[in-house]
Amino acid sequence: MMSRFDDLFSENKHLVLDGPMGTELERRGYDVNDALWSARFLAKDPSAIEQIHYDYLKAGADIITCASYQASIPGFTKAGYTEKEAEELIARSIRLVLDARNKWWSEEGREPGRPYPLAAGDIGPYGAYLADGSEYTGAYELTEAEYRDFHLRRMEILKDNGADIFAVETCPRLDEAVACAKMLDELGSDYWISFTFRDPRHISDRTDIEEVCRRLKGFSHLKAIGVNCTPPEIVAAIIANYKKYTDLPIIVYPNSGEVYDGGSKTWHGSPDGLCFTDRLPSWIEAGAGIVGGCCRTGPSDIRRVAELFREE
């Protein structure tokens, strides 16, 4: 049976993913310097999150990802919310996507012949909850049962409240990715898995990309595999390596290319002077099927992705 993702991808051959939430909130003047990061605004200013979803839809996104990356039940309870409040905020994250999609579709979505967008539930890794940069190192290790305890309830809430597909993203560890794949297959929910990479052949926990593809082969609801929140200069090579070992669509949403200085908490230009949009054609040429943006990209970058796909 074809899913909504299958229909959308087969009809369009390429899909446009949205861009980041956290750094876009920051660009608009919101303070995201908190362990909950963008998820804190699910309680403090949900309208700001909904507006960003809407702006990505206007820019051309076919998939909108909710603000649940950092929105885990342990994360919220650690910040002082009750478990019931945490569950409601997670539910709110996907409802904000649905509200933005309904508003955009009724106002203008039908007019340019755009496909009806997918609403994606965001599953950030355990390392995001640690809030210590572990999503880029994989410097933690849980049992499969512990991964299940951490992730499953969030998945269930997002599914029950309207998620069409799931983004298991910024994942640094293969064991965590496999655990999430098992859970989402059990739930009967489509998903993609996107890893952080240390170099073009190895994800952050040093697992070779061939082993990544081998271990994830055969999961019936896995719809795409890829890379995000990784320097853009190595993305074309990562795509080429993926294509040696999998026939799944490749999803890529790298950072802008700017470098973050943790000491001064400031961003600086890319080392080689090339920006996100300069590199887009090379990713498409290498075989990326779904393209969006991660840290420090924004609606203007997503608009350029949509323009390039329409030019093909």
C-alpha cells in the first residue's frame, strides 16, 4: 500500500524540506539559549513557531517539521513542567504545523498547483536532551530498552496528533537509529533517518556508512536516509557514498556553512567563502532527492531549493 510520502515522492521526484526552527527564532530576536532550545517557545510563544512554519510553506517547502526536536518528556520535566504538561506541549508542536498548513493551504496553497505538504514529527536524539553537543559526538550509550523509554511516548503523541511522517534527525549513533526504526515500524509510521557525520564515510560514532545502510536495510517504513546539521562542504561526498549502498531516497539538510564560535557565541562566515545556495546544485547533481536546510539557513534558502527543483 502506497503511503502519502510514496505518492508525493513518486509524483514529484524531488521534495523540498523546510529549514531550522532554533536558529530562525534566534534570527528573529528570540533568546534560545536554554536547555529546551526552540522547544521552550511551545509554551512561551507558540505563535512564533507557527509563523515560521507558515513562512517555510510560502517559501516552497513540501515537508514541515514540528518543533519537537528538543521536546522530550524528560527534558520538559527537568525544566519544571509536569508530565501531563510535557505531553500537551509535544502534542502542540505537531498541531502548530497542522494549523500553519491549513492556513497556508486555504490562503494560497492550491493556487500555484503545489502538492499538499506533509507534517513531520521531529525525533531528536538522546544527545539533544543532554544539551552538551552529544548529537555531534555520540558520546553516550543506552540500551535498546532505555532508548525505547526515552523516545516511544513522544512518537506516540506525535502520531496520535497528526504526524504524517517522522524525522529521526541529527542522529550520531547507529544503535539509537536502529532502536528508533524498530519503534516506528511497530507503530506503522513512515520516517526518515538523518545522521550527523564526522567525515564523508563515517557518522559521528565512527560507524562506516556501508554498515549504516546494511543495518537499516529491510525496515518497511524507512522512506529516506541522509545527513543534516553537518558542514555543507562534505555533503556531496556523503550523498555519493550513500548511493553505493542504498536505493532509498537521500535526504540532505546541511548547515549554512558558517562556523560557530562557542566562546563568543557568535557565527562567522564559511571557511571557503561558499554559501548554502552556492552548493545546492552539487547536491542535486550528486543525487539528493529531498533537500532542506539546517542551522543558520532560512526561508530564503528554502525558496532557492524550490526554484532549483522547479527548473529541472
